[in-house]
Amino acid sequence: MPIITVQFIQDVVATPAQKRELIVRLTDTFCDILGDVVRPFVYCIIQETPQQEWGIAGVPMPDLVYLTSDEHAQVIERSNALMRAVIIQAGQSSGTAAEHRALFTRWFEELWNKKNYNIAYELVDADFTAHGAGGQDIKQGPDGVIGMVKAWHAAMPDGRMTVDDIITEGDLSTIRMTWEATHTGKFGEIPASGKRITVTSIGIDRVIGGKITEGWGELNLLGMLQQMGAIPQS
């Protein structure tokens, strides 16, 4: 049997006549939605709490002096400020998982495969930080990212990056990717070998407000150097 329950503070807000009207209107609305067949079984209950058994913001009620005071107004303003901050923070997070996947799919295709370096200024935060494998933090920004990618392109100009997986939770995305290229240029201190290179890597990147703000990366560097002939294969 459906039960509609309304809680009131005793003798506050609603008069007896208003409560009776509320019972009628709530029941009518309930039956309009579910059908009049349920009307005989609908219970509408008005419950009243004694005045001294409730409070607002830790202050026992009723206390009209408190409710009209600057103190109460400040409590409300602080609460509103906290809620606004939460809403802003939520809006600054990187959006949905689908939006993250679209961003990184575009990022790798445009930057790594099409050599559109200017996309870094659109998608990389000015204070982007790369957390190195040795634990160091490098303030790179868009220019640092562009310089790193250009070094790879100079050594392996026909390279192509394939995104194998993207897993997103909150503002963090984990990307598993594969780089395939021909080593035709100098890579650091390693001369061109002319060999075909395939290297896998995993990156974890944070996106806030539609921009990549920091990242962590690990790649199979040993395997890549062995393929280049810089390190003997065991």
C-alpha cells in the first residue's frame, strides 16, 4: 500500500487547514500519476516533530533571533561558497571518459603521426610537468613536449604511434601505445641504424579543464636500444 509521509515542525509553517489541503492535493497528484485505481489504498500521513526536538546548523529551534541574525546568514554564505567551489572543481575536471579518449586519440594522431606540433599549445597546459622515470619533475609546458616529440621524429621520421588502450578514471587516463618506425637518424648519442623499431609504452596523464597538466611515462627503452643495436641482445 502506498504511503505518503510529510514531516512538519509542530505548529510551525502550516495551519491545520493547509495540512488538510496538502493531504488532498498530494493524494490527487499521486493518483494522477499511478492511476485512480490506487486511491483506496493511498495513505497520506502528516507527522509533526515537537519544536524543541529539531535544530539548524547545530542551533536548537525555534530561535527566530538566530534565524534572522548575521550569524545564520554567514553560515549560509559559507555553505554556498563551499558548494560553489565543489561545482567549479567538478567543472574543471576533464569531463567524461569519452571526452578523455577523444582528446588523447586526437593528441597522438595530430602530434605524433601528422607532426602538427601546434596542437600542443591547444592541449598542453602552460605549467605541464613530466614526471621522469627516475623520479625527477621537469617543467616542460607545450614547448618541452614539442621538443621531445621532434627529437623522436628526427631520428625516426616515418614513425607512427598506435593507441592500443585508453582507461580513464576521474581526471587521470592511462594510455598503452605502440611506436613503429625506421631508425634513420641520430637518437641521442645513438647513430642511425636503419633498423625497424617497435616499442611499447604506457603513460598516465592528468587532464583538467581540457588540458593535459602532468604526465608519467614508462617505455620499453631496453628493447628499443637493443633493436637499434646500441645494446647487445642477450
